[in-house]
Amino acid sequence: MFAGTGSDVGKSIIAAGFCRIFKQDGYKPAPFKAQNMALNSFATPEGLEIGRAQATQAEAAGIECCTDMNPLLLKPSTDLNSQVILNGKSIGNQSAWQYFRKEGREFLREEVCKAFDRLSKRFNPIVMEGAGSIAEINLKSIDIVNMSMAEHANAKIILVADIDKGGVIASIYGTIMLLEEKERERIAGVIINKFRGDVRLFEDGKKIIEEKCGIPVLGIVPYFNNIFIEEEDSVILEKKNSIASSNKINIAVILLKHLSNFTDFQALEQDERINLFYTKDNKEIEKADIIIIPGTKNTISDLKFLRENGIAHTIIKSYKEGKTIIGICGGYQIMGNEVCDPNGIEGDDQFLPGLSLLPIKTIMNNDKCTRQVKFKFLDCKDECTGYEIHNGNSEIIDKQFFDNHKVSNFAIINGKELDGCFLNSRCMGTYIHGILDNKAFIDYLLSPFKERINNDVSFDYSKFKQEQYDKLALLLRNNIDIEKIYKIIGL
């Protein structure tokens, strides 16, 4: 188990790297995280839902993802409430107070342990990941993801610490000292992550950690920004903000409060024809050639956010000025005439008018669509792939003329089902996540700008991701004592 001294120390990336290393060395690894909290999720081949981080780790391991890799997923819908996904299916919304009670906790603990047991019969080794800090002793009685899970799996724990945050020695020492003696015995080593500069300057720090804690430092991983692995935390998006490039196509992704599945845009980030940025600033949005309204865990709340901050007006104005507007999933719902929530799925507001860029009406319901899909869009003959994760159904309310354009559906899914709404080449929406991973759609999206870009550019995102996993594995091999890791886990 890779456990952390805190959140965002790099556990997920380290776990993905070791999934790749074990695969390269001839083993059959699989990732496992008992409980994840993230808005970035993925649909398994069976149409069930797990955290995107475990889907990424499974891809690094070269295997299909499944719900046993992440049996419990929390998707925050407000600051105080989350949708609870158990074994890939929603079991309803709960407040933090309801979820973290001791009552009913044993049932969840049994479920995640069963998932681990099923997974461990099929794969070896299991690359486990903890959540947050392993030393959150105030939550110990209800823990189902950190120490209690390590005990069930009889796992050795490697503690991951982020030196870039500062105070790394204190965070490691404090974490270990807060554990009980029998828990400390599980800690087999420390990995220091995100080191900047000459690692030789930390030799004294390494010795101090080993002397004070009695635990070996297995490696010091350098800070890197040239390896691109899909992240699970949207906090990083605030930093991805390179505004308006004169020789590239500028694409703005609206930074919604409840933005979900932001990995939809990571292929665009690597395309040399594109300058992609995330923003909620109206002046920055106005500089974009293409505006994307992304998925959201709370459509109505984010629609209100767009209106209150003047962003809705800016998007509509940009479309009238000739810019391209695309909505994906919740963003597609936002582009419609109205969003109705008669059963209070997302909150107290039962109705809110949309941006009226597309003639659709959305009604929220308890039925959740989660599936992988194959589709063809518009007149394109190429078959594309993606996935759906959404509540609510959207219906085109007028297929005749809207805004002087003939309205049609955007895509055909699995050869028979209609998806989305297409007004014109500058205004469209779809429920399909992952649509931007398809070269055919990106080429279509950029076709109006062919005079400004190099049309000979070809970018294979699938191949690119595999190359990044290999680069990550090599980085870890060069900076961590892999032989000691193998000895620790008995391989």
C-alpha cells in the first residue's frame, strides 16, 4: 500500500508507476483503493462507475478496469453532500455527517474487503492506495481505506511524502509517531516525492528521517512536468492557464464549481495546434476561439454560478460574435432552454432556464446512465469511442428551425441510439465523455481554422498515454530502490 502523509502528495501517480513497473517485469498487477472521493470518474466495460485514478492505474497495468479496484466512490454534489457509489452503482446521496457515522460502517467495510478479496484472486501484486493522511486518528474508528484495509490485506505500507509542500521531515515523523506500535510495524519504507534541485543536498535529511523513524528512505522522486499522467484532482486546473496564443487555436474550458471529468481535455492539452486554458474570467473567455462548457456534478448549481458571475452572458455574446460553443454532459444540459429537477436530485431548485443556445429540455431523474459507447457523429464515417456518466435526460423540443438553423442530433450511439443536439458547426452538445480523445472529432472541431494551423499534424492520444506510463516507470526505477520494494512484498 502506498499511503500518504497527507492529501495530494502523489500517491496515485506513484501507484500508477508501480502498476507499470510490475507489468513490465512480467507480473499481473492491479490497482486498488477502497474508497475514493473525486468528481473525475470512469465507466467500466460493464457500465459501472469507478474513480478515474484507478481506471488510469489499470490502464498502466495493461488491464481492463473493474469496480473491485475502487468499490466505494464519493462524488461531492455540494460542500456537505455526496453521491455514494458502491460497487459501481449509486446508493443515494448522503451528507458528510450521515456517511461518517459509525452506524452502518461495518457493512461498507465488509463490501470493500470482499472487493479486495475478489481482486487478489485474479491479480498479483495488488497495488493499493490509501486516502489522505494515514494518521488521521480522529477517523480511525470508521476507517475503511487506510490502516484497516492494510490490516485486512496484510499489506506492507510505503509512506509517500511531498517535500514540495515544505516540512517533509516533520510530516513523516509526525505521521509515524501518531500510529500505534503494531501499525508502525507495517511501515516498510518512505518515498519522498516532488523533490526540486540536487538530491545530494538532502542526504542529511534522509539520514535524519531514517535515524528518527527507524524506517528506510527507499527513494527520492524528482518533481517533473514533462510526464503527463491523468490527474484525479481538479485543483491543478487553476494552474493550467496560458491565455490567448496568436498562432494557435485558443480553447477555453469553463472552470465550473462542480466541474467533473476534466480528463476529457487532456488530449487537447498535448495537441500542438491548440492552446487550452481553464478559466472563469469573462475577459479571458472572450479571447477564446472555442468555448467548452464541461461536465458537472451539479448542473443547476453551476448554471446559477454562470449567471451570477456574468459568464452566461459572455458565452452567449461570444457565440453571437462567431465563436464555437460546445457542451459536454452537464455542459450540454446547461446550453439548453431549461433544466428541471422535480424530485430535488441536485438540490432545492426545481427549475432554471438554461443558456438557450440549444432547443433542448432536461429533466433530472434518479436513473443514472453509466456505460462505454461506440458512436459516429454527424456525417463522419469513423467509429469513435467514449463513455457516459450522467443523471437526467435531454430532449430536443423543436427539430425544425431554431435560430435559423435546422436542428438535428449530434451522434448515433451503438448504431441505433440518438445522442446530443447539433445546431451548426459552432453550436453543439453531447453526453459523451472522451469525445475529444478521438482524432476525427478534433479534426472536425479545428476544420474552420485550417488556415491558421498545420493540418499535417497527427496526434495519437492512446499511443501518447502508453509512452507516458513507460516514462513514469523509468523515472521511478531511476530514483527508487526497486529491488528493496520487491523484497518488501516478497517477490
